[in-house]
Amino acid sequence: MNKLMCLALCALMMLPFLPAMAEDVDTSLPGMSTVLDGDTFYTLTAGGPRGAGPRKVWRWTPGDAQPTLFATVPGWPEDMPYNTAFEDHTDQVQAGIRDMVHMLYVDAGQLMAMNYYTGKLGTVDADGVHWTEQAVDTSPYFKGGNLQVYNAGFLHDGKLFFILDEYDMENDLSFLTLLVSDPQTGTTVTLNPAEPIQAVAPYTPGKLLALRAVRNRDSQLTWQMAEMGASTGALTPLPMDMGEASPDTANSVGAIGYDERTDTYFYATSAKLMMSQQKKPFVVTALLPFDYMMPGVSRGFPMADGRWVVFMGGTLAVRDTGGMVDLSRSLTIQGSGMFDDVKTAFQKAHPDVALFYGGGYMTAADAAERVRNGDTETDLFYVRANAALRAMIDKEYAAPLTSEKLIADVATLYPVIQSVILDAQGNPRAYPSAFHHSTGSL
């Protein structure tokens, strides 16, 4: 579709849920620690009010109507006072904290649990958690007596990797440091990436898959995948271009991962699952239902049957992969301006068109920069009418409208409005979707 420009300043709306293929499955699986064992997912949920009390382990397999309760395990003590240092708790509360389950992981087909305060490891079955004598040093998990590991880790090469999330004010990005705990030796070491990274996932023996934001020749931030040494932090960029997504826009990426069985790389935007086979260019292999995507909190899981699973915000999306999605009938919109009634009306009128909506405030100058930099995916921008829009029309960055109905509507507008959206030949290159006025007095 040709690029269009619309004049609007409207509330940010979310992506629609697109019709799914027969192989696609979406389910709600909220939890603080979600893992895959074969074709079965397990997740850990908090207890009662304020998260205290026993925690629950839920199980779900694609094909199940809904998750089922698998086990109940200890959580935060119910009578624990908050804002109290661990050493100031009563012996009873300290004992309860030392017995609780903080995280799940899977080791050689066995569902496992971990306690962050003691480093204890244990097995989990339908009867609950069974702590073993095995433990790791968790002193690096704490800073000033406060737990600094907020997200569940993952097992790779027999070691547990945990993320410490810090913030880069200059680039407005999070960057990660890793803690690596070895269940065999009980030791924990800090792994500092050679350069800042924003997400990490299991990869091949001795290596992790990293996502990082790098600056291109035009000093713009773009996403890049890289191999990272699991013991050194050394980064080796991978050749695949991830140019469709930019770290400095609302259309972020996440759920990075690698399927070693098929030598296939994956990442997700809120609307698309991208695939690269044998390091070839990324293509769209499936559509996704998410409102947004975040690098550090989303997860990607490879299933034994070749499907890829994206976990984000308590939702699991199971997708068939390997082929390419036909996007010849699609519409991609950037900028905040789509109300629910507009979205619903469009989907009703065009049920065969896949709608991709990258929300977030965008100016006409932002849109012009995207066009100059070779954006070939965006069909329509929502922006304010200002001098930058006028420049876009004069430079023919905006395509002329060809719909007879829109042209007829433009002819009925006030001349001053027409002067904003018509080019030098009198052709409309934008269409007003909303008008805003202000008044003042002396």
C-alpha cells in the first residue's frame, strides 16, 4: 500500500487480535516464573493478599482448555511484616522465608525450584517442593541487604543465569549484568557483557544469544543480535538485519531465541514473529496478539514439534513456524490515533487485511525521517498538522490520495484546511481524522 499521512492527535490504542491459523494457540498463563518441559509449561503464582501465603504451580499443555493446578509450594510467610530487614525478622518468619520457592527451572526433564535467600535447590512434583542438600552461593543476589534479582533466571549449560537490570539514562535503555550460579560447585560469579545488552537467552554450548542496541552510520539506534561468550561476555555480532524495529520507538522487540535443531533465530514485535533460518534475512513467520513487547521481560521457547512460543505479560502465544506470512493484504500504521470504534469498523469492513499498529506519539518530522531512511513497511502515519507536515507534502514524501470518496470529502472542507493538505497540483496528500481547537482571551 502507498504511504498516506493523516492529521490526528488521539489516544494510543493497542494492536488488534488478528485471526489465528489453526495451529496457533493463545492462552493466559500469568506467573512470576514460567518454564517449558517438553511440551508442558509450568508457572509459579503468588499467594494471597499482598502476595503472602502458599504459592501455586500451574501446568498447561497446548490443547488444554485452561491451566490446571499442579502443586502448592511455600511462599512468603503470611505474618511477615514488610519493610523489615531479614535479620530483624523473628526466627519463625526467617524460617518461612528460607523455605519458600522463588523460582522454577527445568533440569534434564525434572521440574526444579530455588530459594534466593538460602540458595537451596529442590525438586517439584504434585506433592510440593522437596529441598535437597544442593545449594548455590546467593550472596551476590543481594546489595545492601536487599534482594536485587527481580526476574526468574534460566538454566543453560548446567548453570543458572540471572539478570541484573540497570538503566542507561543517556540512551533511555536498560542494560544487563548477569549472575551465573553453578549448581555443581555452588559458586556464583558476575558476568559483565563486553558492551551493553538489553536481553539474553540460551544459545549454543558455551554461548548465549544477546540483543543489544547499537548506533548505525546515521547515529540512530537499531537492534542487533549477537553471540555472547557465556563465561567471557565477549560479543560477536550476527549478520541478520533487524532494521524494522528501533529501540527508540514504542515498537520494540523481545522474545529472542534460537532453535538449534533447525538453526533458526527468532524475535518478536508485538504483532509479528520474525524468523531467520541459517542466518538468512529475517522474515515474518507468524502473527502475534500482543499490545506491546519488551526485551527484558519477554521470553521465547522452542517446542519439540518446531513451533515457537512467545511469553509476554502473562500471555503465551504458540505459533507454527517455518513458512512466511503473506503480507500483501496488510496495513501498517505508526503514531497514536486509532480509537476502538475505528479499529472495529476497519476490521469489519476488511476482515482479510492484517492490521499492524505501532502506537506511540509521532511527529511529522519523525515520519519524514523514517521515509528518508528508507521505511518501506509503514503505510500510514498519524501526525499533527504543522510546518513539518507541509514540508513532507512539498517534498512528496506523502503519497497522493486516490480514493474518489476521500477526494470528494476534501473538496467540501474549508479552504484554509485544504491548503494544509493539498500539494502544489491541488492533489490531497493527507486527510484530517480529528480537529482540535483552543480559545483564549485577554
